[in-house]
Amino acid sequence: MIVQVQGNVKFPITLDPTVWIFDDRKIEWKDAFQSEENGDHESDQQDIWSQNEYQQKIQPPVNKSLTRYDRKKVLENTYVMPVHHFLKNAETNISAGKARLHGEGQEQEISIDQLENAYLLFAVEGKPLKETGPVHVLFQDGSNKENPITHVSKITIV
């Protein structure tokens, strides 16, 4: 249930989508594709995340305990995670132009821009994607919302 990001990056990384359910960067499915309709939600989220990231460098975050309501909500919703957070950490090289998505004997190539503006679906109704996962790749514009790229277990930057 892990996803590797490797290839034309400075720092190959391994992602564990099963812990993203507790990550503040996750976005509810119902909110993920509304950014174009209701203003620029993603840039607002990036600004908040940048502030939080800066704050964490000054003072490490303290894990607050979830209330009963929050725990119930987490286990009932479907979530996606923006990919750009991880590409920023892996530091893709300037020469990178494409990304290969690997999984279940399939391989699909997309542009690096498409990947940077994509979401990783990692939980449906609070549960990990065991049958078709570990993650699905969805484009931010919603063009493949009905037919996402499934079974993605490795991303190779080329």
C-alpha cells in the first residue's frame, strides 16, 4: 500500500497513503473539483499550507486529538490529496517533462504539468483503496473523474 516517486528527481520518496487520512492537506472529494466553479480554492489551500509549513519550522506541530465527531467524519468521507506537495519534496529536476504511472501491469504516461495539477484518491468512505489502489490519479479539471487512472503504485519522473 505504498507509492514510490522516483526517476528524474533529486530525492526519491516513498509515500504511505494509509496515513493521509490524518493529514491536514487532504481535500474532501465533494470539494476537490469545485475550485473552478467557486473561485480558486486550491491557491487558498496552498497559502494556508505555506503558512503552516513555515510555522512548523519555528515550532513543531502538536498532534491534537480528534473529537468523536471528527473521527466519525473522517471515516465517512472520500478524500483526495494534491500531488504537488510531494513533487515539491522530491524536487523534480528542470529537465523533467513526463511522468509514468505504473501499476497492475499497466503503464500510462502524462505530462509533468498534468501530474503537478492532479489529485491522488486514497480513501473512499474513510477506507483505503485495497482492490484498485493504493491510489487513483485524478486530474484537477475533473476530465477523468469518471474514469481515473487506477492501481498506481509507482510514479517515475522522466
